[in-house]
Amino acid sequence: MARLLTGLLVSAVLGTTWPAQGAEAPATPVTTATAATPAQAASLQALIQTCGVCHGANGRSISPTFPNLAAQTAPYIELQLHAFKDQTRADPDAQAYMWGMASQLSDTSISELAAYFAAQPAAEGRAGNATLVAQGKQIFLAGVPQRQIPACSSCHGAEAHGNGPFPRLAGQHAPYLYKQLLVIQSVLRTAPVMHGVIKDLNRDQMQSVVAYLESI
């Protein structure tokens, strides 16, 4: 899979158009305002279209396997792309999908991609099980004091819109978020701060939190 996706990236840079999920091209074109020359703008546009194969047009994914990138914080996107590129983010999905992709990116391309996706309109939340959503909202906003688990909102913001290196979680696919909680808790994905926060969170609590986040 990584080899296939790397091939997609190379093809995109060479000028092949690959359809994004749900649309043929991004609604927000790349101009020379975001890239220094027309050639650089075209190269960035090709990279954006390649990202869209999995992450959807303008970063709004229709597959719960792949996260929404639209409206994600630029610093977080940059950090993750660098972690994929230098292979310090080593959870199974990172290895399968992103190591090969990110290996082709320059530091400039990483910054430009981060700025582009951060500027896109966010995906809309999806209504979920009302009981789960209410339980998840309570944990997100207040934590679990009896187990010394702090509120998620203390880092990710009261609206879960993220803050700098702390990612936006609002509107993200619940299955994707749940998988990330599991790989962080099991230290398959290295994230010391998050591991310390969620190490005592049980799976029912995780399911409720991600249901809430997907709904907003």
C-alpha cells in the first residue's frame, strides 16, 4: 500500500490528475499567493489532489479510515508530516499509508500543505447516540476527576477546535479517533503527553468521547 501511494504522489508531481473523494478538484484553487511561481503552485496543486485521494476533496474525508484535514491546525499537520517523513510516528497505519508519501515531501511542501488544509472549511459533525454523546461531552469538558483524568478541553479547546500543536478534534471520524486513542494508549504511537492523559481511560469512555467529538 505504501508503495502504491508513493507512486500516486510521484505521478501527481509529474502532472497526472487523480480524483479526490467526492469531487474532481479542490474548491479552493492554489494560486501564486500560496506558492512563489506558477510552477510551484501547480506542483502544490498536484500534491493537494494526491492527498485528496484518501483525505477527500479539500481535506474532508468520506472514509472513517482517513482523518479529515480540513480546518486542522497548521502546526499539528506540519508536526505529523515531519513525524511521518522521519518515521518517528510508527503506528501501523502511519507505516502503511504515510511513510512512503511523506518521504517525498520537502519542508516547504509540508508547510504549504499544512497552510492549505488549515484554511479549508471544516467537515460538519454527525449526530450520534445521544447517551454516548452526552457522556463523552462530560468527559471532554470535565475529565474523570475520580481517576485523575484531566479534561480534554484543557488542551484541545472548549469547542475542540485545537490550538497550535494540539489538534482539532471536532467533526473528526469517530472510528479514526478511537483507533488513535488505542494506539497511543498501547504506545504503538508515541505521544507521551496524550499517553499520560488517557492511560487510565477505559474503552467505553473512549467510545463516548469520540462519539461526542464526531457530533460537533
